[in-house]
Amino acid sequence: MIKPVPEKKISHNEVLKQNDPLLAGQLAATLVDPDADRFSNDDGQFLKFHGIYQQDDRDKRRTGKQYMFMIRGRIPSGILTADQYKVYDDLASKYANNTLRLTSRQSIQFHGVVKTGLGPLMRSINEALMTTLAACGDVSRNVMAPACPITESWMAQVHSDSKLLSDALLPTTPSYHSIWVEGVQLDLADHADHDDPLYGKTYLPRKFKTAFAVPPLNDVDLFTQCLGFIAIADGTKLTGYNLTVGGGLGMSHNNPNTFPRKADVIGYLAREEVEKVAKGVLTIHRDFGDRTDRKRARLKYVMEEKGVEWFRRELASRIGFKLGEARPFEFTRQGDRFGWHSQADGRQFLGLFVETGRIKDTEKIQLKTAIRKVVDTHGPEVRLTPSQNILMVNIPSEAVDDINQILEEHGVATTHAKSPVRSATMACPALPTCGLALAESERYLPGLIDRIEGLLESSAIPQEEIIIRMTGCPNGCARPYMAELAFVGRAPGKYNVYVGGNEAGTRLNKLYQQSVKDAEMETVLGPLLKRFTLERQADERFGDWSARSLWPEIEKPENS
Ligand code: SRM
Ligand code: SF4
């Protein structure tokens, strides 16, 4: 007799959402309880939908857990007015650890907020007409779009589509406003029938990520996104977008069921159809994503299992039409422009490298104070980039000298920080804030780059740019699997080394060496860089050389 296959149980997070579709939990009550220094674990899951993570300082665990909060803004396309930036800057000083953490999705995180500061911080964000709603949680996250203002004249339209979509994909629960603005615990019974028009009662099986890209620049790492729009123009007019679906990077060590995946190009849509198509894709994730295993709950696995043709048919049945054939496009580069540049309208913009995305003041460099002074004095629009850097845009030429002086007075360089390799780096926060970190990242990478600069110097290529990314665990928050050279934390002081991504952000890299110890970095990287200098073809980049030369030698399966 054939044994019936036991039905898999839905995950605990699904039960939580089912029981409380308002996502309110006991948040408001705990917030005002003076005896509580933390929220319950279940409420911690609801907090995420409100843009908040309950964390503890991992440096201090030996003496008992000290709870604190990370708060992430929802900043579509990473664009802030000068006044909005000032609010973030003030709140970082008043309630957080006096730093602003720029994220790999063009947002800002506060770290180290204690519970008594949480309410006032959240209220202030909302009073400034900004939000943290759905910055985290099983919903559509911050929508990304290129930050650079000197691209096409129709860039503003891409930003407006990104903002429109970000708003259209927000959940409708009234609990966010009632808890953080009014400070009221909602009575679930009064809202028992809350059923979000887009998300239903149980939201998505997992996070959902969207970005817009404008070729040839792929600064948003489009192929890592669940949902992507590649701008297609007819001369000077933006006509529509190629749609990409099914990218994602998160994986777990030793779990071959999880892996990074590049998105597929699905077809072409007119600009007017962006919202409808996005909702079609999102509801496919909602309806087909795995709700039993959170490690497999991303849209990329639906795509992997069911295939592109199935996806096209399913999407057409939801939106009522078939997408057109994808139009030609080419990505050639990623990253940011540093220093001063002219915009299409004649004004200037300034790109500043922010090492590991952390805006802070140190004895030598007072980056936080300097940016604030420029924003106070000249009121530029502030744009956060997908590579954790900052652009100040729409600056009249007359202001350039004064801004340069302010920056100089605070030790801030307007051009490359030390070397091109340093300015092409990204690291995730990892320790001490991230509860999932297996190794250091943000605190370790700058020192490792010092050592890599030394190796480049001794290989006689000190000016070589190599896109280097590091994460403290395999979840992939700084998108390491697209880098030319990447370090992924495996255990304290040990990293898996990956090679072979490309400048266009169109190729996943591969595992080169497993569990490399801190002390072994020079022995592993030195010969690699030497070989690169000897074997590279003219102007060949490290990522292209390593894919061409090393991959045939790498016997391990991709990203294992
Ligand atoms: Fe991430 C979880 C930080 C972008 C994949 N990510 C986390 C958490 C919240 C840890 C946690 O769940 O307890 C980290 C908070 C650390 C801290 O102390 O701040 C965290 N992720 C970040 C940020 C701040 C990294 C950064 O260097 O900037 C980025 C915030 C973006 C934002 O503004 O919304 C960030 N995370 C990403 C990206 C890159 C992207 O989206 O472009 C990825 C890979 C792409 C993807 O989603 O596949 C990413 N984060 C993850 C995952 C793996 C998800 C999966 O599919 O398995 C986790 C773990 C999880 O969700 O359980 C995670
Ligand atoms: Fe934390 Fe891992 Fe993301 Fe780094 S990659 S922030 S260690 S979850």
C-alpha cells in the first residue's frame, strides 16, 4: 500500500499572520509598559512589518542580553529632501547610536535605539510625513531606482513610477498609524474582518523586492530582484519596461535547497501597465510561494520550479493580456560616480563614498557633521545609492567652492577614498547588531581592504578597481554573489571566498575557496592577484578574468 504523503505544516509566522491580520499583536501595550525592555518573540515578527527589528548588542551578550532596536526607513528610490534628511540626522543623534546606516536598498537604518526611544523616534518619522511601514516583513519592500541624476531626461518619470509602485504595494493595516502615531492598542475584535485588498489576511509567504533600472547602468543589481523593470526608451521618450522576475540571493550554508538565482526576462510592458503587472507578479508569489518552509518561501523558487513559460501564462491570466516581446537592452556597469559632476540641467551633483554605508563622525573624518552642514547651508536633494553611498544633487555651480571647503574642514574627500578598490566595496552590518551574523563584516572589511590594497600594490596594479563585497552570513544582504570578489561569513574569522561576478551585474560568481581564515587571506588572495596581472587580457577586469580562467578549475558546485 502506498503511504499517503503527510501534508506539510504551515510555518509559525503563517499562523501568526492568520491570527492577527492587522499585524498589531500587543505592540502598543508593550510599548508603554515601563517594566518591559523588549517585545515578545511573536510580537517581534509583527514589528518587522512596521520597519523595526528587535536586536541585542552581541558584543555584550556575555553579561546578559541588552535589547535594542533597528529601525529601517521606507525611502522609494532613496530620494530625500534636505528637510527629510535633517530629520533622519537629528533622530540618529537623539535616539540611536549617532550614526546613519545607508542600506543596500537605498534606505537608512537607525541602530542601537532603546525601547524608551522607539516611540518618539517612530512618531517623529511619521510627523515628518515619512514612514517605516513595510520596510521589513512579508510584504513588498523599499522600491529601488537609479540614484544618478545625469542619465536620461526622463529619469524623473522612472522615479515617479517607482514611488507610485511603492505606495500601491503598501499594506493597508490601520495598526501602524494607531500604534506609532496615536499610541492606541487596536481592538482586534473591531477589525476582525480586516482583509488587505492585495495581501489578503496572510500577506506574502516572504519578502518581495522590486527595482527599476536604466541601462546601461545596473546600479540596482536588477537580476537579484524578485521583480524588475528595465527602462526602454524611444529616443527621448520613456515608452515602457522589460519585466524581470525571480531573482534573489539568500541561501544557507549546507542547504542545497537554497541558492542565489538570477531573474528571468519575461517580456515588455507599456509604462501605464506597471502597477497592474506588479500586482500580478506579487499575487503569484502570494498564491504559489511556499508557506511551510521560510527558507524556500521566496518567489525565485516558484520560478525555478514552475518555469518561465508557466509564469508568463499565469501572469497573463491575472492581468488580462500577454506581455510583448522583451526589447533589446544592454547593461555595462554598476556603482556610483564620486566627486563633482554636471547634471543634464546644468546644475551640479556630488557623489560621496561612505565606507560600509556608515555615516558617522570619527576623530579624523566628521562625515555626519559635514553632510549635515552642507544640507543645512545649501539644501541639496539627498539621494541614497544601492551601493550604500550618498549623492547630493541639484547644487548650483556657485555653491561648489563653499561645499568643498565644508568637506575639507571635516576631513571628507570628494574623490576616491584612497583607492578605486575601496570605493567599489560594500559590507552588510553583521556584528554586533545582526542576530544572524556568523562572522564580522562592516567592522572587518575596511581592514581587509587595507591588506588588499597592499596586495594590489605589490602586484603593480594599485589603481585596479575590483568590485568587492562582504557579508557576515550567506543571506547575501550586500549582494555578494554578484561581486567580482566576495567574502561570505561562515564562522567567526572564517569566510567563503567567491570570484567571477562582472561589472554589468549580470553574472553570479562561484565559490573559489571555503572557510578561509583571517590569517590566510594573503596566502589565498596574493597568488590570485599575481596570476590575474600575468594572465589578464588587455583591460580585462578581475571578475571576467576569474570567470574565464578559474571557473574551469573550480570543481565545487556553484555557490555551495
Ligand atoms: Fe538583509 C535579514 C540587513 C538587504 C537578504 N538583513 C536581514 C536582517 C534584518 C537580519 C535579521 O533578519 O535579523 C539584517 C539586519 C542587520 C542589521 O543589524 O542592520 C539585514 N539587508 C540588510 C541591509 C541593511 C544590509 C546592508 O548592508 O545594507 C539591507 C537593507 C535593505 C533595505 O533597506 O531594505 C539588506 N538583504 C538585503 C539584500 C540585498 C537586496 O535586497 O538588494 C538581500 C539579498 C537579496 C534577497 O533578498 O534575496 C538580503 N536579509 C536577507 C536575508 C535572506 C532572505 C532569503 O531569501 O533567505 C535575510 C534573512 C531573513 O530574511 O530571514 C536578511
Ligand atoms: Fe546579517 Fe547575514 Fe544580512 Fe549580514 S548578510 S546583515 S550577517 S543577515
